[in-house]
Amino acid sequence: MTVNNDLLYFESCHTSWCFNTVKLRFKRIPRPLARQASATDFVHAQWEPYFKLNVGDQSEEFTVVLNKSESRLLRSWRHSPNCIHCFGGDSEYQTEEISLARLNDLLNRRE
């Protein structure tokens, strides 16, 4: 995790993140294989608003709260050496946002 002025940068297993902690907005860029997103990647990405950022003190977990009612969340973890979440970078999992309505629909189909 890197802090530069009002900007906070860190990597999750599949995404590079940049948070403007004063203006409460963020950018996220899918990481190209085996490297961090570049400055050029961040320049072209769009800023998105967020309400609150919760970063775990004792773990690599973090939650981006997207609205005041806390019904829209992005949850992930910061990437680390020998990461247990992505098996050292060999995972095929991708980060995506899903609405509660879509999640309920998906869960109801499995019953």
C-alpha cells in the first residue's frame, strides 16, 4: 500500500486500485498478467465515487462502500507475496461488481 499526498494505491490479486481519500473517488484497473497497472492505465480509467473505505488492520482485506446505505460494496484483499488468495498469481478468478438483485437471482436459480 502506497500513500502519495491524498492518493492511496494498492494491488489486489487482479486489480490495481487508486483512491483519492479527500474527494472520495477511486479508480480500478484490471492488472495485466504479472505486472501492476501503469500510470497510463490510471490516466485513462474513470473516477468512481465511494462513500467509505475500510482497510483491515490485522489482515489484507478491504471493503469499498459505494453508497451511504452500505448496500453496494466491493470487497477484496491486498495482494501479497505468496498470496493465498490467488495462489501466487496463477488464479483465473476475476473481480466484478454484482448487484444484490442479481445475486438473489443467481442464488434462487440454484435452489
